[in-house]
Amino acid sequence: MDSCIFCRIASGEIPVEFVHETEHTVVFNDRNPQAPVHLLIIPRSHISNVNDVTQDNQSIAGEILLSAGQAAAKLGVAESGYRLVINTNRDAGQEVFHIHAHLFAGRRLKWPPC
């Protein structure tokens, strides 16, 4: 997906400092943070959203969760707590159509979020 900004970030075409990376995922700071810690966890391979997860690519969901936990630990927010959000399609607020999770931390988060 040449036009996908997250594919371009994951491939290194757009330089971004990774907070954490694995063979299958990269984690970086959101450019418009909504909390003191606001990370994006994306797979290196393109999947548009949760609706496009299949039997063939289902392991990426686990990779996203694993990377989120590892990044939270690395930044020292795993014990105090963090929230993961995956938006799917426009009504949920998905703006970039490459599956990704938001990790929010660094302050007490309210519930419900909306």
C-alpha cells in the first residue's frame, strides 16, 4: 500500500523514532497526543482494520497486544496502568485505515471514555 502512511512509517520510508519494535510491529509516539503517553502500535504488514483480520493473519492481533505490553513496560507505565483502543471504521474514529492500537497512559483515565 504505497499511499498508506503507516505502511510508509513501518518500512522506514517516513522516519519516525520507534519506542519499541519487533519483527512484525512498530510502536511510536502519536503526533497529536491525547494523554501524557500516547503510543501507536501498528503491524508492519497492511491490514485495513479489525474487520479484515482473517484466519491467515490473526496472529497479528496477538503481536499488537504483546508489543503494547512491552512498550508500556519499557516506558514504566505497565504497573500504573494503560488503556488500549482499536478504532474500526469511520464512526468509531478510525482515520488511518491500517489496523493500529492506541496506548494511553501517564494519568488517571476516565470511564466511560466518550
